[in-house]
Amino acid sequence: MNSFGELFRVTTFGESHGPAMGAVIDGCPAGVPLTKAFVQRALDRRRPGQSAVTTARQEADQVELLSGVYEDKTLGTPIAAIVRNTDARSQDYAKLAKEDRPGHADRVWRERFHHRDPRGGGRTSGRETLCRVIGGAVADALLANETPKLNVVAWVSQVGPFVAPLPAAGLTRAQVDAHPTRCPDVALAAEIEARILEAKAAGDSLGGAITVRIEGAPLGLGEPVFGKLKSRLADAFAGVGAVTGVVWGPADLEHRLRLPGTQFHATNADGTPSDVYGGIQGGLANGEPVLARVLFKPPATLTDHAKAGRHDPCILPRAVPVIEAMASMVFADLLLSFLARPHRA
């Protein structure tokens, strides 16, 4: 299971301390504008060493497009891209060849496969997500070409006890990136940064949530039985290593679940559906913004090992472009299906 998607299919490869990591994207139609610089900008948002709140590993993550693109347009053939690893310190993981780290995949991987790469977590490393960001960049290019009104934006909405209010519609990725924590609430972002740095100094870690909002999704996108938009997105988000749950709709959904149905299902004043559905009804996009909160557990590398190595005390800021990439790949895949089959009476 190294591939994701059906019509728009992304296969990732490589290990954290191997020569390179990358992705092969199959199913992207010909003629979609796509430049190396566009993919590079996506990778720059995820790369390590961006600020004091992330890992100190210094990787430029320079992408090389090996196939599938000519004169800055896709050819309709498989797009292969790699990023070479240049700053791995494998000696930091020498002890882990014989020791299993609590909270990591070391033990279950060893017991199932009887052989593993302990350097940086190997294939189970969070570094594998750079491959998904490559796939997400190609998906974004396809979506921009076919559905220019669709807008996928994620942001850090919770770190530990700090919970940010829902920002207004029209939030941009540039606005999210304005602060190292990727929390768009300026005052709260400063508190979150201080708390992350405090945890880093103590060898501790923090979890929280990333909220993703997709505006402008074509009405009816998704499938009504298997392959619901909700289930496809949940599968995509849950495939990210540190994710521990997905909640649809507003942040206060748990409170609203206590209401009787006459209140829970009440429509908005203008007659549009309530936001309690997260923009999805019957498995299909209902025309409202798709809204989901993706829950992340605290990183499992702690205490002396965290202090000695180069690890993220809070993965959330760097996971924002990963969640966006997974959402974009789902929408690109469903869009190709939507366009390929009759869907109107």
C-alpha cells in the first residue's frame, strides 16, 4: 500500500536516510500547467529547519522532475519527481537498531517484516510526507486548471490547551504562513510559539489539531455509497502518521450533538445547509465549504533522545501543507471521476 488514489494515483518511495525520496503521479491529464518552481514552493512550506519551533535538520528539499512534464505542461504520462537527502545523521540512530522506541512503529514493523531500516524511522518517518506534498502540488495544478474557484487551505487551530477561533472565509495559505506556528490568530500564535519552545527545551512534545477548509467544491462531488467524500477524506488524513482522529464541521460540534434534531438540523437564515454537516451530505459536497478538524497526537520522541536528536516538538506547523496535499489529492481524484461519468439527469 504505497499508492494512494484511483484515477489520480500517487505512489511514494524512499526512506528517511536513503539516497532520495520521491513520488510517481499517474493519471494527471495532459496540458495542465506545471512548473518545477510550483512544486518547489509546496515543498518549501513543509521542509525542515524553517524556524525554532521545528526540527533542526537542514534539508533544502530541492525537487527534480524526471518525467511527465515538457515545456511546463503535463504530458499525460507518469510524472516522476525526487528529492535527494543531504543532511541525514544516521549515527544518531545507532542504538535504535536494537531498541524499540515507545510510541513509534519500530516494534510492530520489526515483528511483521523481520527487517527494518532504523535510521530516522526509515519508511515510517514523517519525512515520507514530502512525497505526498509533491503529489498534492500536482493535484493543486490540476484543480486550478479545472476548478479555479476551489480553494484548499489548512491551518493550526489547536496546540495543547490553546484553541484558535474559526477564521473568516477566504483565508489564504500566505496568511497562514505569516507566523511560524501557522496559526492565523496573531495573539494566540505568539502564545503557542512560546509553549512549543518550552516543550522543546524540556524534551517534551505537544499535539493538537489542524483545521482544513475547502471552498468552491463542485456541488455533488463524491460518491453516495462507498467512496463518500467524507470517507475518502478521512482515509487520506488518517494515513498521515501522527493523526489520531477526524471531526467534521465546526469546532463546537460536540456541544451541538447534545441538541435535539429540530435545532441541530436547522438551516441558515438564507436557507443554505447548516455548517454541522461539514459541507458534505449523503456523501456528496453540498455547496457549502467542506470543513474538517484533523487531530494530532504529540510526537513520541521525548526526553534525552529528543534533546540529543533533531526532532519536531510539535509536528503541527509542518503538517499543514501535508493535510492540504492529502485533501487536494482526494479532490483531484474525485474530480476526474466526476468529469468522466454522467452525473446529471
